[in-house]
Amino acid sequence: MAEAFGNILGAGVIDPYSSGSRPSGAVNGKAIASMQEVGYDLSSHTSKSLTDIPPVEYDVVVTMGCGDECPFVRARRRLEWNIPDPKQMDMKQFGEVRDLIREKVRRLIENLSQRGAPGLSSLRQ
């Protein structure tokens, strides 16, 4: 969801990448349904491993705080968002987490735009 919001809200400002330490290869069905509610189709996306993103130094690496291991990814700045893991939540709660992610991504993009960051940012899901 973070990468999707990065693409939606940050077109031309950031290049978002989302990856995980233990990806399943499939996007959670609740995430697909939740993003459909805001007009974004996640159904063709897959969950990606950290080895699937470019091996560069990122402007920002964001971890979501879902209890995953956080292997080292080179970054100028690191943020921990402490987003609750919505996997077991009902759709209303899942939507609340989606909206929290959207707001955090929006604020990050605004911050990067104000700082004049080069525009390569990593959003980790």
C-alpha cells in the first residue's frame, strides 16, 4: 500500500519501492480490496523481497514496524513508522491502517519536496 500511495501521491517527486524481509509473493487480499476502495488496483502486484529492489543508497528507508526483521538497506535517512500489522484486522480496521499509511506517505513526500531531495525514496511494506 505504501508503494501504491507513493506512486499515486508522489508521481514525478519520488520513485517508491516496497519490499519485505519475508515476502509471500502475493499481496494480501484485504490490501487489494482496501486499495480498490480508493481507486487503485493492486491485483497485478506481487510482494517483493529486499533483493528485488535496486541495490543503491536511498534517500529514505521507511520501516513499518510490523515485527519483521530489518536487514540493512543503505540510506541517507531512516524512519520507523510503527504501523500496526493489519493482516488479522477486519476491513474497517484495515481501512484505518490504509489511511494512516496514505497520510504518512503524503507527509513524507511533502517533506522531501520542501527539502529538494533528489527524489529516490524507499517505502518498505
